Amino acid sequence: MIGIINGRVYDPCNGIDGKVRDIWVKDGRIVSPAEVDRSAADIIDADGMVVMPGGVDIHSHIAGGKVNAGRKMRPDDSRGHERPSRELSQSPRVYTRSGTGRSVASTFKTAYDYVEMGYTTVMEGASPPLMARHTHEEFEDIPILDKGGYILMGNNHFIMDCIRRNEKEKARDYVAWLLGATKGFGIKIVNPGGVENFKYKQNVTDLDDKVIGFDVTPRRILETLSWINDELGLPHVPHIHGLNLGLNGNADITAETLIAMTGREAHFTHLQFMSYGGEMGKPVRSAAEVTARVVNANPNITVDVGQVVFGDTTTMTADGPVQYRLHALTGNKWFNDDVEAETGGGVTPCVYRKSNPFNAVQWLVGLELFLLIEDPWRVYLTTDHPNGGPFTCYPQVIRMLMDRDFRMQAFEGISKLARKNALLPELDREYSLYEIAIITRAGTAKRIGLDWKGHLGVGADADITVYADMEDREAMFARPRYVFKDGVLVARDGQIVCERPGQTVYVSPDYDTAIEKEVRRHIEDNYTIAFEHYAVSEKELSNGRQVACKP
Amino acid sequence: MGSQLNSEKTTAVSINDDGVTLRLKAPITLPVEAESICPDCFVGCQQSEILALPVFCGRRRKMLGDIFSVSGEASDRITVEGDLTHFKRIGQGMSRGRLTLRGDGGMHIGAYMKGGEICVEGNTRDWTGAHMTGGMIRIRGNAGHFTGAAYPGEIRGVNRGTIIVHGDVGNETGARMRRGLIVVEGHTGECTGAGMIAGSVFVFGKLGARAGAGNKRGSIVALGETAPMLPTYQYQCRAQFGFLGVYLRQIRKWGIAVSDDLLKGSFRRFSGDVTALNKGEILIHD
Ligand SMILES: [Zn+2]
């Protein structure tokens, strides 16, 4: 039993905004004071400290094929970022694992870096179905954190075939089968149809463009998968990466896509990369106002930002054509992936420079989105790790949001061209600790559909982060005083003190088993592996937790 | 690590001009991580502190005094005696002084070196002077592969500084160098100057196969024989290049025999690599 007493608690799900409250923990859960024998409890006096639920990341690339391709092609990302093994206890002898890497860190280091920053749950942003086993095997080596993965479906041949034939019920059953077979958590859509077209050196640029060989459109793929998401009652909503990512003037198509989803629940990821103005071949401008306006007007839409942080990183996405273009632009090394009948992908390193007008505008767009989207419950903190920058930069972004002077100081350092006519100086908004708690845990946990996370109410998982209340918010959020996972102290003063397994959350929606026969034929006709070897079994997850669907 | 050790000290010790000599007590075949053998570390250290500097022998942490007898203190002039083939990272990141090895040295000697001078009287192994940004390294014997090269995955490597090898070198000498000069008196292995961004490599012996693959703006000067060249280099002209005289006279001062014939000679210029920027060149002495 643990009591965290006298701390100022920020628990937005329960409306607690910086009130002094005592938090009691028993058997890994938050309990009411009545259930605790105080004389037997370990008491942590958090007087003057800030208590929040553990951080919950709605979108980050931490495991699977692309991340591992990044690790393999970037030994330079490891150099200077070595994390030696450290002794946690003498008897029995327990050590942390050593690891390397910054933007594409090895598995154990990824977990330690997140936990030391006060995060306890992280969702992998994009796993190709065929690579799900790889993703889960890496999850097994990402301790402490609870994890789950979104499964890429926006360019899936089986689904596109069903849509062409107007067999959306069949597509629904297939998606249900696929989520169970991959032990995935939700539906991810990346550049619907565009990744398929890239296999013919083409792309889609409009919601009504044709997908080669399937006679379907990005719009129909989005509509169908959104309908399926509802039908299956998945805990999360469709997780969407739209069209024309990274291109000048893409804010218009992004706004159009957002509007196309009006009345439906949807999450748009890394909106920063989708909110650019200007035309091709002309200087880029921020169009954060355009997309933020649509988001503000559509209460069913949530977004995460994908903030850019200046410095070296590795970009990776299932959006193959994007990575090809970035490689052609920078001359940096490039990895391209064709995942059989499902999706594609690419990886290429990237350096975001303050002096580069395009990069500086990207940085501006992210901050402007944070400040323009009014409801913090609908905009979440991400860097689309590692695409906009490593997640270890979150504390820096938090300080940018909470401290206008700090933000403006950084603004003065960016490209003059980007500063011209920029909106950012006019935005005086500063986030409060309560709002930070929403965009980094309460809001994200709720939107992912993990009701037992992101809050400190009775019955919630005892994932708790205690920060020293420091004026420098970057230092404060970089090194929490205490991090508890399932009621166990796992990090103290920004250092791991205990390693334990985390959970993998997944869904397994019901479906008409008649579909299996057809899926078997599809896999046997089109894949390099047999049907029997495709599905990830429950036994392969040492600590899986099935989350119920509510059709 | 060198600079880190240095910065922890408040240099109250006065500099001793006689230098520090390390003598290997017994041969070591385990790999030794020895970045503490560096003028920047030694300059502020009394002898007792030098004896206590850390090295990793295999997986065990030891002190310099465990494996060397030490004479002298507080100097940026270091002489090391013994077979140091298995000692890695000697002089890594050094910025000043002089480091002399009376014997063979191991991998990564003078990697990330910023200034000062390293002289190895024997041979060295791979990665000599990798990523150096200043200073001079002189190897009397042969050097291994990746001499003055960039580490795996890095876009650019050596950025200023000079490496002189009196013997032969292995493959990928000067790979992805950005600036600087490498002079090889003997032969080179394959892919000399692979992916060079700029800088110069002079080879007096035989220039190995596939030299200058992916070279953007670098100059490779072949003063002796050459292996067959890549088809991505195009012959352009035969000429006498004034700037070569400047280089060669300096190289002569560094103790490499440069005949008057070479000084006055004409060169065939090949430009390439056409698959890269095509602003690089291989100059071959007639
Ligand atoms: Zn992403």
C-alpha cells in the first residue's frame, strides 16, 4: 500500500485542478482512503509537488519493422547515445539492459527513456498486419510501459476488393479477423490508396482519385473503415494520416478530409505535417488556422500535433511516396518497403534546421495548432516520434506551450523568411498544468479508449507521476521525482529503479467465421507465408490484455 | 572521455616539459579501451593521478598504473613504450601536445582528434584518425582499413587535419572526408576516397581499385601506379597543376621523398564520380 499525500493533484478526468489531495494505492489500483490501513502504507510526502496520472502517448513509433529498419540503417543515431546497464539491486542481482540510440533507440532504452520522463503507456502508431508479430516481439522487450498498436488498413487489397464489390459487411468481418489475428488495438489509415498507387510510381492527391487496379477512392476507403470502426465498437476511433503529407498547400485537402468525416468519430494524427499553405514550388506558409478552424468546428474530431523539434531525427511512415520524396530532396539514405498485399513504407534520416525556412514553418505550424485548437481534450501532444523529433523532446515542447517568453525567444532564432507574417507572435495563450495534464494523459487515455488510465479516480491503474513544481517546466517534465507503474515505484529522480513487465492491450472483435475460408484463400494466393503462420496467437503475448469492444 | 576527465580538474599543476613516459609492464592481448591515454587528460595530472586514470581491460575496469609503469607528470607530451596493438582509442579527441608510440598502436588512434600531434613508430590498425578535425597523425609503418574515414552511418568524417602514413593503408582510406589531407607513401587498398565530400588524398605507392567511388569534390592524387579505374571517371586533360607543387613541397618537408621529376611532372586529370556530383578528380602522374 502506498499513500502519496499533500501533493497538488491534476486529474482532469475527475475535474481536479491543482487541489491538494491524498492518493491511495493498493494492489496496483487507486483506492479510496477507507480501503487503506495508513499505518501499514508507505507514505510519500508530495508537499509542494505536482501529482498527475502517468503519461499516455497516443501515437509514437517505438516497435516493429520500420523502427527496426531505422535502427539498422542508422548506426550514427547510436553514437553518443549509449545507455550503459545499471545495477538495480544487489541481491538478487538485477540490472537494467544497456541500449543505444536517440531517434531510433533500442527496445529497452525506449522504455526506460519514456518511463524516466513520467510516461507509462505508449501506442505504436502504425504496424503493418504482416509485421504485427515483429511489433509484438519488440513489445515484449519494451518493459514497464503498457503498449498497443494500430494496424494499417488503408491500402489493404482484401479491404479494397470488398469496397469495390460493395461488400462492406465482408470487409467488416475481415477487419475484425485481422485485428484479432494481429493482436492490434485499432484501425490505422495512412494515405488511403496512395501507398498502393506508389507501387506504380503514382500517388493520390484528391479524395476522389482512383486507386489503381481497385476502382475505389480514398474517400470510400475512409468511409468504409470508419463505418467498420463503429460497427465493431472498437475502443479507439479510426486513426487517420491523410493525403499529401508534407506538401505545400496540403491544408486544403486536409480540411476537406476533416469535413468528409463530419459526424463521424475520427482521430487525425500529426496534423502539423498536414497543415501547410502556399503552392508547390513556392515558399511554404503555415495554414494552421485553416485546419484548426475545421477541428474547432467538428467536436467528433481529435488530433495529435506531431510537433517538429529542431535537430537530427529519423523519419518513418507507411506513406512510401513521402519518404521517397524526402530522400530525393535531402539525398539522405532511404529504406523503402513493400508489405505484400497490405501497405508500404519508408525510412529516411532528416535534420530539422532553424535556419531552413521550410523546417521553421513546420515548427510554427505545430505550435500554432496547439494554441489555436481551443479544446485541449481534442488536441494531444506528440512529435509523431521520431518523425518530428524524438519523444525525449516532449518536455521542451511543454515549456513552449506553457511559457510564451520561452516560445518567443525560440521564435527569434528561426529563419527570417519563416518569421515574416507569422501568426505565432499574436498567440498569447499559455497552457496551464491542468491543460498539459489533458493533452499528455487524460485526453489521450480517454481517446485511445483506455478508461482505466489517464486518471486518478478509484479503480484506475495506479500509474502515477509526481513532479517537483519547478519554474523551468522543461526541467520539471524531463525528470519527475517519482514514477509509479501499477502502484510500483519504477523511477525516482529521473532514473529507473525497478523493471517489470508492461501489458500489451489488444482487441479481438467478434465476426462471422465464414470469412476465414476466404481469408485463407486470399493469403494462400497472395502471400509469401501460409495462413496458419499469419496470426499472432495469445500465447505469443506474455502479458496481453484484451480490451472489450462495444458494438 | 578525454575532455571530460580534463574538465573535472582545476589545473593547479604546472606543466612539466620533460613529458610523461608509459612503459607497458606485460604484454596484453585483451582489447583495452584506452582513451585516457591522451595529452588533455595528462596535462593537469600529478603522477598519482595519472596512475589512477581508468582503462577497461576486456570487461574489467583497471587503472593505468596497473598495466604501465609511469615516469613524469603534468605534461601534454606523452611517450608510450610497448606493443599497443590491442589498445583502442589512444589520443581520442586530443586537442594539444604530442603523443608518441614507440611500437604498434591499435584501433581508433587519434579518432575525433582536434589538435596536437600523434606519432606512431610502428603500425596501427583500423580507424586511425577517424573523424579528426585538426592536428597531425604520422604513422611510420602501415595503417589499417578506414584510415581517416567516417564511422558507419555518418554522412561526413574527417574535417581538417593531416594524416601521413609512411607504409601502406587498407581499404576506404579517407572515406566521406569533408576537408583535410591524407598522404600515403605506400600502397592503398580498395575504395580509397570512397564518398569523399572534399579534401585531398595523395598516394605515392599503388592506388588501389575503385578509388574515388561516389566522390563529390575530393582530389585523389596518384603519384605511382594505379589499379584500373572506375568507369564513372572521365578523362579530361593532361596538365601541370600549380597547386600540386605547393602540396608536394610541403610533403617533402614532412620527410617523404618527392623527386624533382614529380614536382615538375604533368598529370592526367579524370573527373568524377559521375554518379555523385562529378566535381571530384583523380590526378595521375605520367
Ligand atoms: Zn506516425
